[in-house]
Amino acid sequence: MLVLKFGGTSVGSVENIRKVATIVEGISGPKIVVLSAMSGVTNGLQKISNLLRVENVQEAKAEIELLHHKYKEVVQELYEDNDSFYKANVMISYNINLLLDYAKSDFTENIDKLILAQGELVSTNLFQLYLEEQNLSSALISALDFMQIDAHGEPQLDVIGERLSKVLKTHNKVDIFITQGFICRNKNNEVDNLKRGGSDYTASIIGAVVQANQIQIWTDIDGMHNNDPRFVENTFSIEEISFDEAAELAYFGAKILHPQSIIPAKEKNIPVLLKNTFKPEAKGTLIHTNAKPQNIRAIAAKDNITAIKIKSYRMLMAYGFLKKIFEVFEQHKTSIDMITTSEVAVSLTIDNTTRLDAIVQDLEGFGSIEVDADLSIICIAGDIAQNRKGITASIFKSLEDIPIRMISYGGSNYNLSFLVKTSDKIAVLNLLNNGLFARKPNEQSIQV
Ligand code: ASP
């Protein structure tokens, strides 16, 4: 069994939906196809929900109308057969009426989740109708019948596996199963979701529970690149990468993959192939356990980082100090990305600043506090621990003119991170690119 996940852009237009169908048809054997909502739709639904939250029903209805218009245009162009066209229109009207009903009811968190779920429900229905029209034998299976999270929002893999296997068994002679990414049921059996960008996670969970041969994540870029192509010229796509390195990159800025999504695949040792819907012939990137080690695999940057420094002479030779600091962050449900310590100070970074003022207030009891905003973490991923002679020297040499606020290495063998001003980020990415990778594209050797 293969699991293929297509993101929002891949199902974002009639032309792209057709491309996805061609890709799915061209891959032999049984497969579960996980789809996101059409690009922009979940944002639109989020906007509708936010408007209803503040009781702005009028504007919410206008947004629903915009969505209806978008769907009608797609349906008009996608189907050639009258029957499919009719069925798709009925489905869309039903969906839009549902949104209008939600707009009339009293807003609750549950309504918010129901609204957000509609994007994936529509995209999968449209796709199933399209495959039917193409005479492909496929079955639409609802993620709401098997995707289950517990009271902490964690997927319940055993339950999901059991339910999914029952659902699959009800369909004979079907090779293509289509289902929704992102949506699930919570412990109260209500419709819920795996958080924004969660469709990758769905694919990885499904891949893990069915012990898939491979999970393929189809996006609009040909795999993970060795550097950020938005800021650096001549980046190239990485052919293979280990789970650990991919996890570091996904967390520290490589937008191609939802960071959490790698975990179930990694735990069950299922290779994940990142592919480009618009360039299916490109090899893409294979994330797997046997990736040949390489000192430096890739560089990524994560913005909107805030650093907090806690300076206290009470820390000198004391124990239990860090515990107290961590407790403050735990209380405020704020996770820490990077941390460095000296005898009298601790510096750490966060990316969620919603509780910053309260955190600073609580930390003031421990010493003097300094806060710096507008920073970026630059993550260098690779098998750095192998420590081939000169690697760290080339990193530091490349950055000799850049002020560095923090350095973190040794937490994981696969990551060396720097904290720099966001205004220096593009320069840093380019300097590291020139210093660490051979200039020629498609050549993954390192210049040391
Ligand atoms: N449609 C959801 C979102 O935009 C989930 C996903 O596409 O991964 O966040």
C-alpha cells in the first residue's frame, strides 16, 4: 500500500486536479490518497469562523458567497459529463447551505471546527467525482470514520489502525482510496482537526497504521532543497536525507513538510518521498533511515524568533535554577527552541510571543531580563557529529562578518543552529551557501 498526499496547490485549480488524477492513475498498486483543501479555502473558512466569532454575520455570509463562487467556477470547468456536473453542484450547494446554517447558529468552538473541516470534505468529493467520471475505480472514505485524537489532541494510532482496516475491507477491488487530510474526531466524537498544515500528519499517521511501503507528499516544489530557494540562487533538491535531519529542517524553517508529520513515519520506519506535482519526473527527496551520511545536508531559516536572556549571579554554582526557569515557560505553555547557558546567564528563544509579557514578569524574580525580537534561527542540518575536519571552521569562516547572538550545537548530532538578526538572514544563507556547498547545482559535494 502507498499513501499519497496532495497539498492545497496541487488541488487548487481545475488544471491541477487533472494533473493529480493523472499522477494517481499512473502509480500502480493500492493507494490511499490524502487531500488538503483547495489552496486558500482553509484560510477563507478560518476568516468566516473568525467573523462569526465576533458576530459579524453579514461579512461572514459575503465570504461564504465568495467561496460558493469559487467552487461553482471549478465545477463548471472540471466535469464534462452532465451527471458528474449535477452531482458536484448538489454537493457544493449542500456544503454552502451547511456553512450558512452555521452562520445562523450561536458560535461555539465546535462550530469553528466544523467550519474548518469543510475545505477537505469538498476537495475530496470533487476529486472522487472526477475520478468516477474518468472511469477509475476509487472509493471515498471519510477520515471522520477513523481519524481519532485523544484528550490531548494526540492521534490514537491503535484505534485509527483498527477502524481504517475495517473501512478498507468494505471495498472490494478498489485500488484508489480517497480521504481527507487534517480532519479527525476528538474524544467527545466531535469533528476536530490536527492543526493547520495537518494533512501531512494525516498521511504519515495513515502510512504508519497501514504499514505502507512508502508515504509520498506531493507539493509544488521538487523536494527539500539544500537552502532556501526564495533567497539563494542555485539551490538544488536533496536526493535523500535521514529522518533526524529532515525533522530538524522541517522544524527550523523548511516549509515543505509539517514538522510533526515525520514522527509516525519515522517510528514505523516508512520512507517518505517528497515530490513535485508540477514536475513529476523530478526525483524529489527521499527521507529514510539509510540515507548516506553527509556532513552538511541543508540550511534553513526560521523567522519571528524572540530571545530572552536571564542574568543572575544567584545562578553561579547553584542547582535547580534551570528547572525554575523552565517551569515558567511550562506554566505559560510556551515552548523553547534554542537554549545556551553560561555560569551567570541563560539565553533562550521562543517563537510564540503571545505570553511574552507574563513570562518576563515571572522571570524577573530570578534576575535581570533582556528581550530581543526580530531574530532568525539559521539551522545547518547534516551528520555534523562526524566532524569531518574543517567543517565547523568553514561555517565560522563563512560568517566572519556577521554578528551572532547565540550558537547551539550538541543537542542533536544533526543540527548546528545560529541566532542572527532577521535583517542579516539573507546574507547569512548566501554566505553559508557559498562557503559550504559547491556552486554548481546538482552537485552535493562540500567545499572543505
Ligand atoms: N487545509 C489545512 C490547512 O490549510 C490542512 C492542510 O492543508 O494541511 O491548514
